[in-house]
Amino acid sequence: MSSRDHHHHPPEPLDFFIWTVEDVGSWLEEINLGSYRLMFKENGVNGEYLESMSVFTTEQILHFIRRHHMKWGDFITLCKELRRIKVACLKGEQRVRRPWWAPSCLSVVFVKAAKRNRQSRVVSLKLES
């Protein structure tokens, strides 16, 4: 499967912590923040980075906004959408699937890992709330 084929399948919100830079770009398009796609790509923003934003200090938030030339309203939209994904994950509403780049023979491995990650992340989400 080429990366071009991947764009027909938006990234799974449950798996956002393993999103690639391209997955993040697709998601930005979905939430009407596509104008930041290139800037995020140039700065290597992937799913792991997005997840780490939940513990950003005020100084780190301001640095992020300046580095990505974001408007405050757009940053708030980004945070709300991230929160929505985390809540969906917490409620177990997202189905589990293997990442687009993994061979199909590894589906079972990724589903098990995602379910384990879901459980550990649900615990951390409860602590955050």
C-alpha cells in the first residue's frame, strides 16, 4: 500500500498516539486546520507529540503557537479536537485497527497493543480529568 492510498483512510482516533506526521496532516484537514499542515510537517509533529501537549506548560504552549504561527482560536480548536479524541478513546468508542503501514499479518499484534495502550491511557486520562 502506498502512502497515497493511505489518504483514503483517515487515521483512527484511538491510535492517535502512533500517528505519523502524515496522519496528523490528514487529521488537520478533517478539523479545518489544513492551513497548518505544512508547518506541522516541517516541525515533525506526530501523534506522540500531540499526546505530549496535554502536559505542556504555559511557556511551552506559547512557544508552540509562535513556532507554528497559529491563531489563538485555531489553537483552541486543536485542543478541543484532541480532547474529543481522548474522550472517545476513554469511552472505548473507537474501533481498533492496525496502522496503515503495517503488513496485514501483524493485525492481531497491533490490535492487542492498541487495546493495552487504550487501557493504560484510560488510566492516565482519568488522572488528568
